[in-house]
Amino acid sequence: MKEDLLKNPVFGMAAQQFDNVADFLELDEQVRERCKWPKRIITVSLPVTMDDGRTEVFFGHRVQHHLSRGPVKGGLRFHPSVNVGEVAALAMWMNWKCALMGLPYGGGKGGIACNPREMSMGEQERLTRRFAQEICPFIGPEVDVMAPDVGTNAQHMAWILDTYSTREGRFVPEIVTGKPLELQGSEGRTQATGHGVAFLASRVLNKLNLQTEGATAIVQGFGNVGSYAVETMSSYGMKVMGISDISGAIWNPRGLDSKALLEHVQKAGGVAGFAEAEAIDPDEMLLQECHVLVPAALERVITASNAGKLKCRILAEAANGPTTPEADAIIEARGDIFLIPDVLCNAGGVTVSYFEWVQNLQRFSWTKAEVLSKLETKLNEAFENLLSFCEKRNCGHRMGALATGIDLVARVKKTRGLFP
Ligand code: NAD
């Protein structure tokens, strides 16, 4: 099992990061092993009736990295390249992220290998419900709480909530987060991840004595995270010059109008062809000069081949795992890029998911202003703690963020002891 997981490049990368941090923290061998490997890996086959009458079998995975500090928390991804190694890596990162943010959760992640862009909503509903039904024995508000990720949204969470609640015979909103408001979703959850990315980017601009207003940005990915990061950065008066998605990349050095672009994407299905911008090669776009570069799509896009050529002042990792360890080493050696590591940068999503779960458990709801202000307080606290840790321990931001999370999990494992 260990070898199979390590063969996967994304899990290999998460494991390599973990080993580096474990060395840095001088974790003893027993605790190291207990922290590194996932507690549960669940794979289910999902037969679904397609619109043309065929039965297609999909495979879905859920990985619960550990349950030592509370239920696991993490998204459910629909993407053709989903595999168990990638899901396990994402679960491991969620683990460190929840600990870094002080949330009472372990990390989890789920994924179904499918292409939602080529599936009708009816097919997606049947697939989601079948997955929820198969996974029901392994989840619960105190065990595993799912949320949207790449390729899924509030509607998918509503189907999971409905399937689970029907099975339980009662309404259980706390089974998922990131659900629609009318099903007791939280105000502010949809924009939370992107809002947090923009908030942290502006905090860093501030630290670097740079003006937020007029600062330039480039964003890869214009889905949930990317689009709200663009919206919040634009609301701060920042100029987002380049945006890419699966359809291509667009460029306007005077700044892209986020509202007009959203309308275009709703009609055209992607950013390509937006009238108020030129087309640019998506890989070249990442290399243009800007204050803030935001990878907000998939993992492993900043690599050894482009890390040396980046011309950004701040790398705000909105996606999970966008930078390979080789690229990390190059960026650290350059010393001219301020890294906001993914486990902190995109933690707005899980933090407001936590707020949503807490509101659901109390059958109480907060206003959007309350949610976003509590989010900013929590992100700012984690950001300042990270800077002090890095200064004290003389380490980079990725090491500092992961070390803070891993150290807490390791201490919990040690204190709880090993059963039997
Ligand atoms: P999403 O499905 O809403 O959007 C993904 C975007 O990436 C789309 O615009 C898509 O077109 C684009 N994309 C896909 N392949 C691309 C490519 N090769 N080049 C450029 N763009 C490409 O997903 P999301 O929820 O916005 O998640 C994006 C990232 O943020 C993922 O890494 C996810 O794990 C991470 N994340 C999401 C949340 C959340 O709350 N949604 C929270 C934390 C982290």
C-alpha cells in the first residue's frame, strides 16, 4: 500500500514535504509513521444510468487522513484525472491546514474520476447520490464532513445532504458544508476561499510596504476560488491583468473587469474570447511581471522549468499543491518572492466551512459581515503566527506553515498514546 501511494506523483510530493518537515521537527520514528499515512482509504464503484440508457461504472474515493483531533473535513472533487494517490495527498494537506488554522478537524478528501463538463445535471445528480449512498456508513457530522472542490458546488452538497438525511430519517444539515443558503449553508462560504486569498495578498503587500490599490495580479483558474479572489482583489482597487482557465488565457494590462468577465464566462463557458482583452499563451501568462501571482486551478503548475522565470513579488497559492518541491527550492533560493503557502492561503474555505458546521450544530446563523470578519481575524492570526514561527526557527514559509500543523498533530498523537 505504502509503495502504491508513493508511486503517485502528487502523493509523492506531499510525502516528500512531510518527510522534510518531520526531519526539521526531529519527530521520532513512531509518531512520524502515524502522522504520515492515511487512517482510512475507501474506494467504491458507482454504477450510474446515463441519459442515453447505458449503465456506466465510475470509481469514487474518500480518504480520511486521521481522526485524532475531530471529524475529517475536506472537499469532493469531480475531475477525469482523480485517483486514489491524488486524493490521499489532498487529504494529508487538509490535515496540516486544519491544524495550522486551529480547527478541530483532521483532513479528508474525496474524488470521483469523471468529466462533469460532459455530463448532464441529471447524470451528475445520480452519480453524486450513488456516491453519498455508498459512502454513508463511513461519514457523519462527527466523522467526516464533505464540502465542494474542483468540479463540484453547492448543488452537489445539497444532493449529499438529501441522500444522507433521507437515510437518517431527519434533516442533517451538518453533514456537509458549502451547501445552499436555504439548506442552512453559511453566508460568506461561497466567496470565503477567494476572499481569504485576496485578504492575505493585501496583508503581504502591506508588510512589504506596497500599496494594495493599483497593485497588479495574475490569476490562473477562474472557478470558485479564482473568480472570488479576482472579485475581492478588484474591490481593493487592485488591477488583475491576466486570467486563465481551461478555455485559454486573456490579458489586459489596464485590468480586467471582473463583473463583465463573469457574465462572459456564464455565456461562453470560459474566459477565452472576452472582448475587452487579448489572448495570451497560458504558460507565458504566468511569467509576466506582476505583484501577485495566484495559481487557483490545479496542482503542480509551478515547476522547476518555470520557477526561475517568475516575475511576481508574491506567490499566493490559492490552489492546493500548485508548486512542486523542486520549484519550492528554486523560489526559496531566489529569495525575492514572498510565498503564501497553500495550507494558509486557501484556508478561508475550510475556516468558513467550520463556521458553517458550528452554526448548523447550534441551529443558529451569522450574518455575512460577521462571517467575513471572523474569517479575517482567524487568517490574520495564523499569518502573524506563521511569520513569528519562521523568524524564530529561521525557516521558509512553506516549512513554517507545514511544521506548525504537523507539530500539533504529532503532539496530539503522542498525548493520546497508541492503542492497544
Ligand atoms: P473550480 O472547479 O470551481 O475551478 C477550477 C478552475 O480551474 C476552472 O476555472 C477551470 O477552468 C480551471 N482550470 C482547470 N484546468 C486548468 C488549466 N490547465 N489551466 C488553467 N485553468 C484551469 O475549482 P475551485 O473550487 O475554484 O478550486 C481550485 C483550486 O483551489 C483547487 O486546487 C482546490 O483544491 C483549491 N481549493 C478550493 C477550495 C474551495 O473552497 N472551493 C478551498 C481550498 C482549496
